[in-house]
Amino acid sequence: MSARRDRFLDIVQTLTRHGLGFALAYLQLEHHVPRNPLARHPAPPDGDSSLPERVRLALEDLGAVYVKLGQIVSTRPDLLPPAYAAELAKLQDASTPVAVEDLRAVVRDELGAAAGPLLESMAESPLATGSIGQAHLARLGGVDVVVKVRRPGVVEQINLDLEVLAELAKRAERASTAVAAFGVASLVEEFSDTLRAELDYLREARNAERFAENFADVPGIHVPRVLWEATTSRVLVLERIRGIKINDAAALRAAGMDTDELASRACEALLKMVFEDGFFHADPHPGNFFVEAGGSLGVIDFGMVGHIDEEFRAQLVRALVAVVERDERRLAASLARMCGASASADLEELERSLGRMLARYVGRPLSEVPLAPAILEVVGLLRRDRLRLPRDAALLAKMLVMADGLGKQVNPEFELTEALAPFTRRLVRESYSPAAIAERLKRLTLEGLRLGSDAPDLIRRLSDVLERGGFDVHLRAAELDRLMDRVERTGNRIVVGVVTAALITAVGELVGAQPRRWRHWPQALFRAGVGGVGALGGYLAWTARRAR
């Protein structure tokens, strides 16, 4: 409890130091704030700092978990405005290096007597430092390797921060309906699962091995080999990849490499992961791709991956068909289903926006549509309508945008949609093949059999409901608003009719009771009465005409 309380206080101090004290009310942390009112909203360290920049600096100060959170959220354009996503993408996963002796102690604890060769050859200076682990060059069994070692004590610190983060998310949802609408607590839970999985290096090793199997028959793609005899949940040993970074165009040209061919090969490998394997590298930035001396493309860093299942593949096919046919209604429905929206969701505004977007590309083949801007526009529309993509769909959108950027860094004339077109055609063709149709019919048959077996129970439950008094009818808010508008208009007409009838009756009775004296009444009063009757009668006639 003391550690949690100290962490809450640290969060308060960090937010106020960066001029983000207004967030304390959402997080229900005001009781941690000093009484000095200036402490709630102090001036930011740099008067020219933008709000997204101050958020990034605060996350950096809060440490590993919050840096990772910012990095992952920056890949979700369906959640963040572009300015925040661009700023958070600058977060670097670098930390203060751990003394090499402390890491050697971890290796010794994990491998025991087998640790000798690694300990003897392990370089003193780190190759890279991160919030979870640290990488060093070494040699094992005559092979140059990279050893990633988990930082001592990082699991306990991450677990504490994740508990605090989950509590903050729940408080923010209670304090703000806008925050609750985005499902921030479920996002934090998803992030916690992802981060805890990264703590286990065995998972990353299995990812690397699966990629190696998927590309075993593809020439020119090199996935490093896992040295399983020295790999545990805390230590990962991979074959070292040497080469030129794929975005160093000058060095590639000096080495005689064809940059056009490299850009196409890198993006085709990423598209194969998505459309053929259903298992893709979700962080394809240039630092994870190296061109080796023989021209092979080496791929590293397998901590963040995405999966494409059959259901998502089916929705993706429907969306692609809708794009080709310029059918904004079907496209909106497919996107909504991807986001988990109900079939009854109001998609009219989304349909109109998608229709305007598709109209800009009328008459152009899919290969000429600029993919990255189109994806970013679509996720912006989803964010506007508070539709949240599932994790793997968001990773796919981010991966395609990064792949397009990667290709353009290597070859400025590169367009990902040219490489994407054959994959999408094959995907659509396969989805309507006899085998695919037979598989869908098989699933429908099985579902029908399950429904048939459940029918007696459903009938009994229906009978119970009817015996207890029948069904409750629930109206959606939009339908209720329209119904109330009609009731209100009808009520207004009834009131106007009653008032009109009362005025007519009153004037008639007065004139009938004193027929000789009505000419002596004030003309203004008489005209007002007749005019009021005329106006109210005209209103009734007009509204009756509109109702018809």
C-alpha cells in the first residue's frame, strides 16, 4: 500500500510539473495535491511547449510502463488525434544502462554451468538498452549472437505500475462519460496483457521461429535463428544480423544494391505475413530491417506481432469488395463490425463520409489509390464516431502505413497499393472459391444443428416469458426522440385547437347576449379577438397539411 501511495504522489508531481494539473480531477487525485493553488496548474517548463509535447515529456518522466503505453497508443490513430500520435511516436525505449555484471548474474542464474561461453564473450558495452531488457553482443558455439537479458527487478516495477494504471483508468471512466465511451479501462487491460507478454522472452523466441518457418521457402528473407539451448524467459539469444539499414539509401547505392527491388521485396514480405500467413510483424520501422552483404533482407525484433483470424479476414474481404464497388453502405457496415458495433448502430454519417472519400477515387484502379492517406482518413472517421478497432486490426492499419513509409524511404516513387493489388485480388478470389464456399456452408450447417438442438430449450424459455406477462419493449434513444417530437407536435395542435374553440365560443356568446352593444365595443379589442382566432385557425390548417 505504501508503494502504491508513493507512486500516486509521484504521478501527481509529474503531471503538475509539466502543466497537466487539469488531469488530476479526471484521475480523482486532487487530495494528493498540495494546498498551494499554483501547484495544480503551474506554468509548463517551456512556455512554447504544446500540450502533446508536454504529455510526451510527462510519460518519459513516469518511466518504462508509461513510455510503452505512449508508444503503443501512438500506433492507434483510431484513438488519438494526429498531433498526439505524431508526438508520442517520438518516445524512445531507451533507459539508463544496467551494469554488465548485474546482467551476467541473471545469465548465470538462468543457465547455470551452460552460461560459461556467453559470460566469457559477452561485450562490456550494450548494443541497445530498453525499459525491459538490454542487448549485448556475444559468441556461442562459433556463432556471433545477440543476448537480450531482462533487467533485474523490472517485473515487480511493471506489475506495480500496471496496477496503478488500471486504477487510474477506472477513476477516469467514472469521472468522464467521454473517457468511458472509449473504453479506457479495457484498453489498459489489453495493454497490460501485451506488456506482460513482452516480459517473457520465450514468447518472442517462438515468434521468431514461426516467422522463420513461414519464410523458409522464400529466398532473400533472413530471420535470425534462435539458440534454444541458451534461451529462457529472462534471456534470449539470437543469431546476429549484420548489414546496412534499409533506409540508408546512399550506403545501399554505394554497395550496388537495387533500392527499387529492395523496397518491393520488403513490402511484399510484410504483405505475405498478413494475407498468406495471418501472422505479421507489427513494428516494421527501418531499424528492424537490414540488407546483408549478399542482398538478403534480415528482419529483427519480434516482440510485437499481430494475428489475422478467419472472421477478420472475411470482414476484410467485404471491406475490399465494398471499396472496389464504391459501396459506402457495405464499407461502413464492415468497418462497424470490425469495431464490434451492433447491427443496429446509426452509421448514416459514417456512410456519407465514406461516400465522399470513395468519390475522390472514382475511375481510378486500386493500384493508384494512395493507401496510407486513405487508411488514416478512415481511422479518423472511426475515431470521430467513437468506433474503436480491435487490437490486431489497429496493428494492421499501423503496419500498412509504416510499410508504405518504409518503401518510400527506400524508393520515393514506391506505392504500396501496387504491391497490395495482387494480394487483395487473390484474397477476394479465394474467399469465393468452391472450397471457401463449402467451408462456409459447413459452418452454417453446424450452426443450424446447434440451433436445432437448442430449440426445445428456447421454446420453453419463450413459454415461461409469455406466462409471466409477455415481453418488455425497449426503444432506442433515437427512436424515442422522434416519437416524443411527434407527440409534442400533436399536443401543441390540441392545445391550439382548444384555445381557438374557446375564443370562438366566448366571442359568439358575448355578441349573442348583447347584439345591440357589440358595435360600441372598442374596435381594437374586437379586432384582436378575431385576429387571434384567425391566426390559430391558420396554424391548425397548416400543421394538418404538413401532417398529411
